Amino acid sequence: MLDQPNKENVSELDLAFRLFFYELRLLKYVSTLIRNYTIDVIKRYRNHFKKHVYILDKEAPTDNVSNTLQSYFAVDYSTDPAVLFDKKCESICQCVGNKQLKIALKGLTKKQLQVLELFYIYDMDNQSAAQYLNVSNQNISTIHNRALEKLYKKMVDKDE
């Protein structure tokens, strides 16, 4: 083809090069897409398993009827959290050693104290605390944030 450079051979070579270059760009695009997607999935799995550690706290049931994953993780939210979790402190005020923080905690509402106890004594998350108190997740988040803001303000005011 290159030995005889006429118009037909040049256009055929040009078309062959364009097709080759298009396939090369397409291959590069797809391989980059697969690589980036794989990295993204790996990051998601890492973050997921950092947040959610799957360890069974109960013995596996011996009967095959209730041998489902849900039966392992089912928690009865109608009972008192102190029964579910074996903790030394019954209230958050008993667990706190700092006198200023104890005084600041006394300025919180009963609901705010209850939410703080569920979070920090019984290690519940938003959803679990919301189910236990029979309120929405957003309400739990709001109560928790307001309690922390009150505590912060009282602790900063005491320091100054």
C-alpha cells in the first residue's frame, strides 16, 4: 500500500488507521471504567465492613426451624435496655466522673438523658434507639444533637 501511494490506497490506509485508533480508545475507556469501578467497590466493601462487624453474640440454635440470620440478630425492643446489655452504670450520671459534666447533665431534659444513655451506655445506634423509644430516627438525631450542644455550652461557660 505504501509502495504505491495513490488516492485509493491512502483512503484505505486512513480508514484502517481510524478503525484501529477507535478500537484502541474504546478498549482504553472500558479498561479504565472497569478499573475505577473495581476500586470503588473495594472501597465500599472496606467501609461497610469497618462499620458493620458480623459477629454472632448468641449460640447458634440447635433446631433447624429458627436457623435464619434474622433470628441471630433479632432484638426485642420492648424490654429495658439494661436487661439486653450487662452494664455497670444504670444512668449516665453514675458513669461520669467529671463534676462539671455531672452538673451539666442535670440541666438536660429527661428525654435527652435517655437518648444519651442509649447511645453511650448501651451502645445503640440511631435506628435502635428510635425503635426502643418509638420515635423517628430524625427525632433521635435532633434530641442527641441538642443534648450535646447544651453540654458543650455549659462546659465552655464553666471553663471561662
